[in-house]
Amino acid sequence: MLVLTLLCHGCPTQAIVAAFGLDERTVARWFLEAGRHCQRVHEHLVEQGQVDLQHVQADELWVKQVGGKVWMALALAAPSRLWLGGVISRHRDLPLITRLVHRVLACAVTRAILVCVDGLASYVTAFPQVFRQPIRTGRRGRPRLVLPDGFQLAQVVKHSAKRHVIGVTRRVVHGTLAGIEAVLTATATGTVINTAYIERLNATFRAHLAPLTRRGRAIARTEAALTAGMWLVGTAYNFCWPHDSLRLLAPADTLPKWLLRTPAMAAGLAERPWTISELLRFQVPLPRWIPPKRRGRPPKHPPLKAVA
């Protein structure tokens, strides 16, 4: 438990090996098993279509890996600061963003949400393509796919020169500017189109996952280890770490003055902050067993029953 706590707070594996005298392969195995468990917890609790997202932001960041680099795409529900999941790929392309959008849709209770992203063109294609729903009229043939009322998409395009941002263009892709500003005001997530919340989440991931540290030497060796670290840090962020911007003022004449909340508490998925031990010991129910389809002809005679 101590080793995994240090790993999800950005401690390099080499430091853990030197401090505890463990074998590096043992630490790596614990890391992979914890990451797979946290992914199952996330899919069981978050990706059940029960979260009122309202305002979603998405972004991608590159990660150093032995022999090159990979891209990690993340999504966040801005009002509750809930991490909605992430995907990793060697290419920053449409399949990467499409997989991320499917995870966002798995969390949403409604498709009428506001989405704010950067200038990557794949978002403009992936979000409308995945969030469309069929309009069934009872006629024969394939139903027409349309975007639901209330779905809005906006982009923040940054213009750079010599590695410095020299200008920002905000454009509305779907919806209206008045409708987008109304959602931003209702959710208290800004007054103009922005991606500030997902960029802050990127900084949190870079601080808590050693391979993501800029100009560091803790390079990820395999994509599996990087994926495990993403799920471990993201699930701990959702359920274990209180967020300062989500705290509530306690009733008068009570201590402490503030009631701390995690993103999962703000989204209605938890009642109190979890410990790392509770997260790693959470029992994920097994999926319902579905009998395999029987192939071939049915038997002519029913099977004989055993006589007691």
C-alpha cells in the first residue's frame, strides 16, 4: 500500500527500489495489477451513464516513452472536476479521439452537454459522430442520425510563434454563443469559452505520474505501464483526493470550517473521501454470466436426470 501510494504521487520506481529494497519487477507487477483494478473500478462506478456532465472539456498531451513518444487523451466534467477517463495511442489522430469520446458518452446521463476542446480537427468529427442518435419514424430503412437538442461544441484555437502563445481564437462549432455562455454561467465554469479545467488536470497528471514529468528521466518503458499509471492516478484523483475548489462551508459553530469534497462526491458517486486502501480493496462485482449460444441441431431426446 505504501509503494502504490508513492507511485500515484509521482515517486519514481528507482527511488522505491532503493528505499524499500524491493525488486524492480515486483514493483512493476504491483503497479500493473493496481492499474487494472482501478480501471475496473472506474468502469463500474463512473461509466454507468449516471453522471450529469453539463460541461465537458477534453485535451491530449504527449508522453515520453522508450523509443519515441505516445499521446494520452483525457476528458473532464468541469462542474464536478470528475475525470471521465483517458486513452493512449502512438498517434494523435481520429481513432484516439473517438475512443475518448466513447468513454465520455458512457458516463453521460444525457447527450445535451457543452463540449469545449482545443483546435484539433478530430474533435469536430468525433464528438458529433458519436453523440448522434437515431430518429425512428417506423419506416423501413436505416433511421436518420441527428444531434440531440442542447448539444453544443466550441473550440479554443491557440496561435503560437517561437513556442509562445501570441493569440487565441474562440469559435462555436455547434450551438450558439448565447447558449454556450448560458451553460458556462449556470455551471460557474467561466464567462468565455475555455479549456482551463482540463489543462489544470493535465498539470495534476504530470505532477503525480513520473513518466509525464517534463524534462525528467523517468521514461515509461511500455505502454501497459503508462496505461496502468493513468488509471491509478485518475481513479485516486476522483475518489481519494479532496479538491479545494469543491469544498463547502460547514454549518456555523462547527469545526472544521470547510467540508472537503472529492470529484466523485461532487458528482454524487461517493459520500466521503476514500483512502488508497479502500480504493484498492474495493470489490468490483463480476459481470453477469451469459450462457454461450448452442450451435447445431437441438438434441432429439432430453438429457437424463440423475437419480438420487
